[in-house]
Amino acid sequence: MVSEYTLTAGEGVESDSDSDSDDSDPCDNGIQEPWESDIDCGGPICVACDLGQACKVDSDCDSAICADGLCSDNPCEQANACPLIAAPCLQSLCDPELGCVLEPVPNGNPCSDTGPMDPPPGTCFDGICIDDCGPCEEEFSGPCRVGICDLLSGECAAIWTQEGELCELPGGMGEGLCFEGSCAPFDFGSLIFSSDFGDPNAGWIVDEPWQIGNAIGSACSDNGIDDPLTDADFDEGGQLAGLLIGGCLPPEPTQKACITSVPIQVPFGSELILRYWEVADLTPGTARGSVEIFDGKIWIEHLEAAPQVPLWSEQTIPLELPPIPEIQLRFCFEASEGASLYSGWSIDNIEVVCTNCRP
Ligand SMILES: [Ca+2]
Ligand SMILES: [Ca+2]
Ligand SMILES: [Ca+2]
């Protein structure tokens, strides 16, 4: 270490000390000479100073640590106590006990050093500078997936979402199902039941006033919603099921009446969706429709029908069921004292789709 001090001429030392006592040692005279950092210590000729005494350089101190002008024994108070680290996401921190310790900078810190050996701008993660992925969300997201930046690999990745749920097929191709991150068309192999009411032997059990027959328009509802002229395939006079097809229900109480399917075999562990088309003219609180599933023990209502559906519309219900080998489904209607004439409920194109079955 280079000393800041320059000794003045020997005579000067002597002449200074002359005023106090002839043979006094300048390092033991109780006076701070210009070359001493504190009284009788520090500098090039006197003993090193003790803790807490004034210093200018490390060598002024017995501890060899001069921090903020005072001798210290804390190595972490030394200027540049720990070396700078070239790694962009590591820092050298001083621990009074352990000395310099390498630690990662907080995750998420930008690492954008621009030296030739440095990685491109990125984000620190566990001490490593990871390339930023860029706009993963825009590029990798879709109807059944969400794009994320995988910090470990520094690459965009997609997370599958809504597996087995309905999604919009690209290009306005209608509805599909999310399968392994993509919206896939319905697999006809997974259609385990369907009825368009065109087959008279489909086995439906029909309670009055339900009927299966050809579509006949009505013109009697006080709500202005009529029985449809077509079935759900828009075939005029096509086959459907409805409450008093072509007519209205009187404002009288009606006991619960259902149209019930045959038993439907269900692949073990399958997840099912029920889809159907409907036109409805019911009355909230008075005339009520429901969709029910028999799970092998009891009928469970899965949906209360929307009371007013003026045009053929598709409904989809995920069926949450225990693993059972067989189900039945039924559409039921009941009415308390009604206030008006209403055309009822028409249904068609009933389908049960297995969303996790492969052909
Ligand atoms: Ca002195
Ligand atoms: Ca039909
Ligand atoms: Ca009707």
C-alpha cells in the first residue's frame, strides 16, 4: 500500500518537538503530527491505530480495515469488500462471519448487460439469466391453450386448458371439444346416443301431453312463441318431440310428465355431454321444464329449461356422473295453475357425447 504521507526533513521533526521536550518521541508525545492519522498512531512511523481511532488508509489500522475514516474490525465495511461478479444474475455479498458469499439476485431482475460475452437481455431466475421468451401469450394461446414463458427453458410453452370442454372451432366451423390443447371436431366415435325422433322404434317412453310426431306450427300462445314449423334440422314437418304438437297448453295444473329415453350404455369412466335442440314457451314459476338423468339409483335434475326460447337453439349440458355402466335421460314438464296459454316445449336431435372416449 502506498502511503499518503511524506516525511518532512529530519530537522523539522526535531524543531517541532523542541517546543515540547527535547528527547520526546513524536509517536509518544500526545500530539497528532501531520503524518499521524490519530494521536501517536497511524502513518509511516508510528504504531497502527486501535479500533475506532481515525485513519486514512487501511495500513493506519492495527485491524488493517479503515472504514469511513475510522479503524474497524468489520471486513464488510471495507471499500469494495467483495469483488464484482461477472455473472449477470449473481452478486457477491459480504457476510461478517462468512466473508464474501455468492448469491443469486432476486428472480425477475432484468439481466441486460451488453458485454460481448453476456447473454442477451433476459430475466434472472435462480441465478441464471434466462432469455425472455417474447410474446408467448399472443403466439401460443388459443381456444384450448394458454401461452406462457417457461422460465426454466426460456421458451414459450402452451398449457392445455378446458380439456374436454366445448370450444369454438376455427373458421366458424361450429363447436368442438378441447383435446390436448386444440379445439377438435366432435368425434363421431364418441357419440354414444342420438335421436332425431325419426325412428318410431327409438324406444322413448312418452307421458301425455308429450308427443312424438311431425312438426306443426301453432298460433295460440299468449307469449307469441309458437310451436316450430320445422324440426331442428329445419325440415318442414320433420319429426320432433313436443308438448301438444301444434297446440297450446291450457292454463291448468299439469302433473309431472316426461319423455324418457331407453337405457344408454356408458363406457366406464367416460365424461359425457348432453346436447339437444329446443324451442320453448314455458312460464317461470308456473310451467317448468327440466332435464334429468337416471344414474342407476335416482333421477337427478341437471338443468331447468330456459322458459323462453323462440327459435331452434342448441343446448349443451356437461353431465357430472359417478362411474356407472348405464344412464337414462328424460325431459320433464309440470305446471301449476297457469295464467295464460303457452305453446310448451319442443325438442329434437338429442345427443350424448363422450368427451374422453377415443374410437
Ligand atoms: Ca505524536
Ligand atoms: Ca327431427
Ligand atoms: Ca305445443
